[in-house]
Amino acid sequence: MSSDLLALAILVIVVVAGSAMCSGVEAALLTVNPLRVHELAAKPRPVAGAKLLAKLRKRLGRTLSVLVIANNGFNIFGSLMLGGYSAFIFEKRGISGIALPIFSIGLTILVILLGEILPKSLGSRLALKVSLASAPVLHLLGLIMHPLVLLLEQLLPVITVENELSTDEEEIRQLARLGSQKGQIEADEAAMIAKVFQLNDLTARDLMTPRVAAPTLNGSTKLEALRSNLLAHNAQWWVVLGQEVDKVLGVASRESLLTALLKGRGHLTPADLSEPVEFVPEMIRADRLLTSFRGDKKGVRVVVDEFGGFVGLIGAEAVLAVLAGWWRNSKS
């Protein structure tokens, strides 16, 4: 092979390889999981290229502009250069009538297959690895092309928009469902994620034990007179009521009440053994209610209406039952 044909072959390889790299990196940047990139960049010892990649993805419009300029430089300028150079070589050898059309068709097929389709497929499949490896080079190209990119941003302001890392409830539900279908997370984990969001749609009124069914004791009645009632019901906490309507003195645990009876202290009343309790409005959301139980040994709340009247009793187990899948909506 003569030197001119060898030079032409080298130029073809350079143009196709340059186009392939730009196409592959572009596909990788568009398909890489942004949450994964954020996780790698936020580590105490970030993975090589992760911080640069996170920075490039934040200004994705600017990064893609650099890639498009480079890619079209190979595809357009490279093709024109190869066309002119190949026409010169084939004309000199007297075969331009046959060789030039064949060369043009072959170059087009090479660019489509090896410069676009194959690298984009590989870039999508190996998105994270390709993105991390190419981040330093892209950062350098961005610095070199900075004046040109600034000019483009003046002409097309949409390029300057920053990509914020965000998600919403429905997207997380879908990701959990897809992860379960692909076997990446357990089915029960995906179900629990969905139930966590359900807490935001439920209130204490939906989960509480209504007043008519709540375990209550008259605060002034002696324990000896309440013995049969205490033994017949296994409620962990009892609401201690005063003489006035809706007067809640506190709550008393079944353990403390029975212990007093066993020790022969039946002359005491539930009011004597009652403990202070927190009151919550019936419309408080279940997720907020669950966080309020943190660090509370009693794990019980008295639910009141808008006028402060006692309407029910709720414990942490009622909220946890939603997460475990035990709770069923009695209204449905």
C-alpha cells in the first residue's frame, strides 16, 4: 500500500474513532443514573472522576454542547476533508469514477455503524464507567471551547439551565416496582416503600381506636372494683377519665394496675397510677405521628377533636401496622 492510501486509511480511522468516542460519551452521559453519580461524589473518598462528572451533569446543556461541537467536527469537517483528499488520490490514480462513489458509501456505512450505533449502544450499557472515565477529558474540552460555548449560550439561553437532582413520590414508587421486578430489591421491600408514602395520606382518625371501643377507666373507682374488667381485657394502656365530660386525667398501663392489685393495693384508684399523656389532633398525618413516638417509652397518644374532646386512642403499633401491611381500611 502506497503512502497516500495509508494516510487516507489512517484519516478514516481517526474520523470514525473520534465520532465513536463522542457518540458513546454522549449516550453515557444521558443514561447514567444521576443518583448513583451523586452518591459516588458525596463519599468521603469520592471515586475518581465522580466530582467532575457531577459538575458536568449539573450543567448538562453546556457539556452536551461541547460534545456536539466535537462530534460534528469529526462527522462534517472530517468527512469533507476525507472526500477532498480521497478525490485527489483517486484522480491521481485515474480511478475516481469507480473508487470515489464506493469510498463515499463505505465511509457513510462506517460512520453510521461504528461511529454512531455501536458506540451509543455500548455507552448506554456501560454508562457509569464511560462517564467516569471521560469526565476529565470533557472538563478539559469544556475549558478549551469555553469562549465558543459562551457565545452559544448567548444565542440559546436554554443551554445555561442547571439540572437539579430531584425526584417525586410517584417516581420512587415506580423505581421500587421496577427494582422488585428485576430482582434488585425484595418484593416486600418494594411494598414497604409504597406503604411509607401511604402514611402521608392517612390521619390519626383513620388509625385510632374510637372512643366507644377504647379501653377507659373511671379515675375515681378503686382498683379492687375494676379487677374483673382489668383481667378480662388485655389492653396495654387504659385511658383514665375524670368526672367531667371529656376530662382525660392521663393513661395507666395494664402492668402497673395489675401489679398494684397483686401487691394488695386495691384501695388505689386509676388516677393514682395514671401517667401524663400527649394529646394529638385527629387530623394529624400518620407520618408526623410516627416520628412523634421516637424516644417515647409509652408509645400511646390520646386523640382529640377540634374542640379538645376525647375521640380515640392510638399507639405506635397502629401506625407500624400500615408499614407491615396488617392495616385494612374499614371505610373501603
